[in-house]
Amino acid sequence: MSTILAVDTSTVVAVGLAAGGGIVASARIEDSRAHAEELMPLVVRVLDEAGIALADIDGLVAGVGPGPFTGLRVGVVTATTLAEVLGVPVRGACSLDAIAAAWASAGAPQEFVVASDARRKEVYWARYEASGRRLDGPHVTAPAEVPALPLAGPGAALIGDVAGPQALDAGWLAAAELPDAGLEPLYLRRPDAEVSTKIKSTLPAPKLSLRRTR
């Protein structure tokens, strides 16, 4: 019976644990700006409450977004580092897929959209069928460009009325057989901070002296 640990920092800090394909535990901290400080303590807490040692983990899943650059990479790096230390496999999954899986298990509509807040008056979103299979996306657009379908996810309220689960339950990241999304974080747009490619001289500009000649 495989024991899988999942972490996600695409929005808030979320940790899930599954064994034998069933969710054992999940928890999240509603803080979108303290991913680095909160993630590992939450991992330890979830494992302790489930009575499972870190050494008993058989594999890890990292939510790869989409999400903001700074927060998202914390979860991916933590999962890959833990996997290397433990000598177990690690894979990535689209964070929106986990929300879709949760709604599908409870009886989702024929088609629906899962969305999260991308800031800058935009949302990340993907379109799904009732089984939870992704049909389109993920994308980042203005809310007005999202298809007019039933909505779920932490950014759904930015688009319209919410019909499905709003929060990501990381237990579904651990338990559901979600498509492997690789371990490259889904930023979907360039990060806010970029290294300048312009070369700046540290030497003072030369002073020009004009001499009038006859």
C-alpha cells in the first residue's frame, strides 16, 4: 500500500497525505505570503497527526500551478528536495486538476471551469468534463474571457457565482490519479522580477571639451 505525500503552494500552503489511493489527511494554511515559512512545519504536523513517519513515504506529488512565481516554486523545490533525500519518486500535477477531481467525485456538471486568482485583474483557468478530465487550458486571461460554465476554485468568485469547491484539497493531489504535468512550474506568464540584459557602465561619462579654432 503506497503512501503518497502531496504539497501545493499555488495559492495558499496545502499538504495532503494518501495511502492505498485514499485520502488519509489534508490541511492548509490560509496565507498566500508565507509559503517558505509554513510549508515544512505543516508537512510535519500532517504526518504526526496521521501517525506516519517521513521515512515511510513512498512518493511525492507537487502541485505545479498555475500560480505566482515566488510562491509556486517553494512547493516544487520542497517536494523535489524531499524526494531526493528519501530516495523516492516525485511527479508534478496541475493544481486545478485536483480541484476538478474533488468536484467530479461529488458529482460535477457535464462541463465546468476551475479558476484561481492570477492577480493583475486576471485569472488562471481550465475547462473540464464531468469525470474531471481536463478539456482545455490552463490559461491566464481576464475574467470576462472565461467560458460561461459552472465555476469552482479559489478564483471562481472573480468570474461569477461559485458552484463547486473553492479551495484546493491537497489530499486529492496525493490520492487521485492526475495526469503527470512534469515538475516545471506553470507560471503561464513572465515573472515580475527579471534580470536586466542591459550592460551598465560603472565608469563616469567623459567630459567633452570644446575648443574654438580659427
